Amino acid sequence: MLHAAGPTEWGEGAKKNFVEACTTVVEVGDNTTTTTPLADKATCECIYDAMVGDYNLKWDDMKEYEKKIAETGEGDPLPTPPSELTKAQNKCKSKGPSSPSAGAEGEADAGAQAEATTTTEAAATTTTAG
């Protein structure tokens, strides 16, 4: 059985994959499917547009980051994202359904950064996949 190849460069296909993976995570198991919201669509589109357009994240750098994420064992620290991705996350801080509501501004910023990292790690794992 042949599978359609995934995107091979930044464009509509890659953006669609990124935004879908950034907004929700779907877990399948034991005859159930669980969909968990991560970030709102506007935030995910902002991150994609910023990392590609504003900060010029190279396709091969994203693929290498995805490979590192895939090779990370459960409980192991995640690899450091490309700086262009981190800049895009910071530019587009999420206001979506899973935004933290910490009491102190510093705690909220740390929570927002952790959420942005989790969100874009989920998205990164499927951006270049088909």
C-alpha cells in the first residue's frame, strides 16, 4: 500500500499539518479516542507564519528537530527547539483554551512558555509528516 508523501517544503500542506497538530492532540487506545485542545487556531497560525516568514526557520532544521523529538524516550528531556521556533512562540503567546491562569505574572509567563513549547512540540512532530 502506498502512502501519500508529506510536504517537502514550507507551504499550505505543512501549515495545515502544523496548525492541526498545534491545536489538538488525539490519543487512540482501548477502543477510545481522546482529543485534547492545546492552543487556539489563531495562535498556531501566528506561530507558523512567524517561524517561516519572520524568522526564516529552515525546513531541514524543523525536520531535524522532529527527528530528535521522535527519538526522545518517555521521561527524557525534550530537545532544544530551533531558536526561530522559540522566537515565534514568544511572539504569539497563546490565549487559547489551555492558557494558564497563574496568580503572578512570572508564573503565567512560565506557564505560557511551557504551554507554547508543548503545543509546538506536538505540532513539530507532524509538520513534515504526511
